[in-house]
Amino acid sequence: MGTVVEEDEAYTKPLGRWPIFYYGMGHMLNDITAACWFTYLLLFLTDIGFSPRDAAIVMLSGQVADGIFTVFAGELMDRFGHFKIWHGAGSLLVAVSFSSVFGGCLPCKIFGSSSSLFQTVSYSVFAAIFNVGWAATQVSHMSMISCITLNSSSRVALASCRNAFNMVANLSLYVIAFVVFNVDIVRSYVDVENEYRWIAYLSIVIGCCFVGIFHMATKEPRLKVGVQGKVNARISWVYWFKRVLYYQVALVYTLTRLIVNVSQAYLAFFVINDLQMGQSAKASVPAIIYIFSFIVSILLQEIAWTGPRLKAYFSAGGILWTLCGVMVLLLPRHMSYVMYIASVFIGIANALIMVTGVSMQNFLIGEDLNGCAFVCGSLSFLDKMSCGIALYILQSFQNTSPQLHETQFPMSITRFGLGLVPAICSLGGVLVTITMDLHSHPKPLSEPLLA
């Protein structure tokens, strides 16, 4: 009996730095492969001869598979738990399938077909398989936040540490990409495939190392038995659909992911095509963004969080992103150096909205742990579907954008994707956040997390 009481007390007290630190490592494989997916997939496919629309179809197929599977994964996790098993199986599928997305068209070689339709279908299948594994890992890892602790500040700290390791993953990718892209090679289709194959392989190795540490150091969180030994029944979907806060959090989270993912997808296009910067810029500019996101994510872990404070920090990040979006829209090619300055503020804004946007889910869940996976899964479904559709629509108009040589200030689809879409989504997210009613009285963290 004494052991149970001690476990309950530990469950409600603030977490120390090491459990949070080890938890943050668990999404590294997903993060580094997602960074490659959103930053380089469209660029890679167009470089090897895909039309913008066909490249968008490949990305959309992955996003749809991801979105649909998150709902089923969330429901099964709420029923049976075992988050670490789901996480491990998903990570394995990601590691095995990701190299096939960037490793060339294997079915084309097997069947001896080089038609554009067959290539599109083949890449779409591998993209879907990769995203199914990605979804299982994401939903299980996000759901664990609410089940590891009931302390509100520690929940935000877990989300913040997760975001910090997201920055580490992205920086690792861009370091790899910077080295690979600066190697002098002939620019044939085969050379392009080899470049991205090396990036994919090295990313998988790095991600798997961190995932291994996560599984060894993190305990399986309890789900069916709550505090004081109370047995919790699985929460029906209808329970969430009756809560206004669910729709508010869902909308803010979806807009947040649209901001980050769409801007990331068009960043490399923008610096190379619109600003005509050097090839290394498609690695160095994103690296600056993630360096400052990492710094801000670390600082956010030391704050004692309340609902109003979450709203304030998200609003600050949203307004900052709006200003950055306007800057991107108006930036002429002869002032391309300003993009390095804009990258600093984009990185800060990304950290603010991502940490607070994810943390709002945990304020919504509260102590309703047996519905946490559904919340994470359903919100992820909205995120994946909206991002996939948005990118498909933008890419469908890519061929109709004005030629860059005609003017120093072309209003291309790339500018819309990196500037206008994030700016509009940021303003929308801020407006929704203002209307939220978040009640919480968290305790501050007991010690610095990464001291």
C-alpha cells in the first residue's frame, strides 16, 4: 500500500531533468526523417524529373496514409495501452521504409518500367508505408506526455524538451545536407539520387541511436490505473466532441502544423529559385532557424506554466510569424542576405507556437488519460490531411507562377507557401487562442532540466 501511495505522489510531483531528457530523445528518428521529408522531398522529386503535380501527389499520399492511420492508432492505444510497443514498431517501419522514399524507384528497376505514372505510384506506395510507421511513433510518443505525469508544468517541459530534440534532429539533418550538397559531383539523376540516399541513410542511423536510448531509459507509463489506484474506463469519442475546447485546440494545433510544415516545404525552393542564393543556403538557412528554435525551446522548459501564460506565448509567436511572413512576401532578390535575419525570428516563432500548441493538448486532456491517444491521433489526422491538401494545391499552381528572370520581386507560389500561408494561419491561430478558457494551477519545476 505504501508503494502505491509513493507512486501516486511521484506521478503528481514535478519531474526531474533526466526523465524529461530521455523522453525528448524518443521522437528523434521521426523528427530527422520528417525534416528531410518536408524540406527536400518536393525538391528531390522535381530534381529527378517529376512534375510539380506528380511530386505533390507523392507527398499527399503519405500525408493521407499518416492522417488516417493516426485515428486507428489512437483508438487502439486507448484500448490496450503499450505505448512503447507501438513506438518501437513504428520506429522500425520508419527506419526500413524511409530509405526507399529517397533511394530511387526500386519497383521501376524490378519491372523495367520508367513511365511517369508507374514512378508516381511506386513512390506514393513507399511514402504511404513510411508515414504509417511515422504515425504510430508520433501518436504513441505524444500520448505518453499526459500519462507520464499529471503535473502541468512538467507536461509542458516534456513537450518543450521534445521540441528541443526536434531542433537537434533538424540541425543534424542540415549539417549532413550541407556536407553532401557541397561535394562537387555531376548533376545527373543518378547523382541526385545518391545525394539524397546518403542523407537518408545517415539520418536513419542518427535517429535510431536516440530511439534506442529512449527505450532503455524510459518506463512504460500507466494508463488503465490512475491516481489513488482508480481504474479508468476508456473515454468515448463523443466526450471530446462535446467540449468546445477540443475544437479550439484542434484548430490551433492544425494551424500551427500548417505554419511549420508548409514553410519548411518551400524554404529550400525559396532560397534557391526566388532569391537565387548558393546551393549551401538550402542547408544553412534552415539550420539558422533550428538553432534559434533549439535555444528558445530550452529556455521555455524553465517556466512555470499556466493557461494564460500558454496563450500569451502562443500569441507572441503567432504575431512574430505574421511579421516574418510579410517580410518574405516583400523581400527582393537583391536583398537575399535579409533572409538570414528573418531566419532568426522564424526560428524563435516556431519554438513559441510549437511548444505552446502541443502543450494545449495536455491542458485539454487533463486527467482524462484513457482518451489521450484519441486526442493526439485525431488532431494529428487534421494536421496531416490539411498539410497534404495545402501542399497539393500550391504545387498544382506551381507551373503557372511567373518566371523569375522577369522581375526582382516575383510573386511566386513559393513566396505564397513560405510567406502568405504561414502569416494567415498565424493570425487565425492567435484569434482562436484568445477565445480559449484554460484553467490550471501548475507547480514550478523542481530543478533546471538541462543544467
